[in-house]
Amino acid sequence: MSLKIMVLLFCFFYTSPVILASDPDPVQDFCLAQNAGPGLDLQCKNSSLATVEDFVFSGIRSSGKFKFKFSEVGLSAIPVNSKVFPGLNTLGMSFVRADLEPRGINPPHFHPRATEIAFVLEGEVYSGFVDTQNRVFAKVIKKGEVMVFPRALVHFQMNVGDEQATILGCFDSQNPGLQRVSSAVFGSGIKEELLEKAFGLSIKELTKLRRRFTPQHKA
Ligand SMILES: *[C@@H]1O[C@H](CO)[C@@H](O)[C@H](O)[C@H]1NC(C)=O
């Protein structure tokens, strides 16, 4: 292969969005997303057409619906990324508003690509994470307090107050990713025999867990 072709190939792959695997350092003031999608949108809207509305988001003024999917746990979550808020695109940040009914929980989950700062706007929340030595760092935090969940570590929350609790979670990635432990294990179609052995479960117990954690569209 000639040097010229190699250089061309390198430039092509280096600039291809497919291999951009991390949040970028911006090389311009902003890059308003023009295509829907939670990840990086390299096609910036013409910046001459930007208005203040591109940098304001009003969709978390009130809580979302306590969706069917989460109804068992009493959680409503509104993730805010460049798909719904184009002004965030390429800035390496995103956030989520989460509301918990009394005794409602945010089940153990993690974000593979982001550290999260969770700010309690209302209520009292038992809040914590588990490190890779399985140590639990958890306590009740109250309105005005903040907890940090280090990147990729499993974390969880439960409303221990009498009123609805509201949390603002901020991520240092515009596409933090979300994996729920229960769904990854029991809702993903891993072979039954393996799960039985791994967790010491009977077929009956396993069937129940699989039914509970398999997403509706897969069931
Ligand atoms: C951006 O918009 C301005 C104003 O409408 C226009 O003059 C300019 O040509 C556009 N730039 C591009 C790259 O389309």
C-alpha cells in the first residue's frame, strides 16, 4: 500500500464518527445538534441560525409520568441529552431529572461512560454506590445535599421521606449510558442453565425473575 493511500485511509477513519469513542473537546463555541440522537452529532446546525432558545430547556420543570415500566418501583426519570436539548451537543455533559414516590426506588444501575453528581432538590433519599470490593457507601441525604457516584460503579436510591423526592443527576458525558443490574442479568436472554448455576436459583424462581425484568417489547 502506498504511503498516500495509507494517509488517506488514516484521515478517513480518524475523522469518521464511528470511531469517535469518547466525549470530544469542543473546537468551536457550540455545535447545535441537527439530527436526533443521544450520541455525538457531527453535523452542526448553521451557527448563524442559533437563538437563545437553543440553549434553554424547559422539559424538567415538572416530574415526568411514573411510567408503566417503572411503576413497580415508583420512579419517573427524564433523561436530558442532545436529542431533546440540541444545545448540549459536543459539550460532554448531560443530566436527568428523577422523581421518587415515597418508598420509591431507583434500582441498582450504572453508567458506563459517566460519573454522576446527584443533587437532592426535594426530599430525603437513601443513596449510595458499591465499589469493586463490594463495599457499600450509602446514607440518607436530604434536600440541598449532593452525592457523587464514580463512573461505572453500581448505585441506587430510595425515597425514605413522606413526600415525593426530586433529584437532579448530572453526567460528565453527553451519552452516559444506563445499565440496570437486574435487567442486564435477568432481562437479557442469558442461557437459563448459566443463571441457575450463577445464582443458585430454581427454574421457578428464575422464570419469575426473567418475566419481571425482560423488557415488554421482548416478552
Ligand atoms: C449560515 O447562515 C447564514 C445566514 O443565513 C448564511 O449567510 C451562511 O451562508 C450559512 N452558512 C452555511 C455554511 O450554510
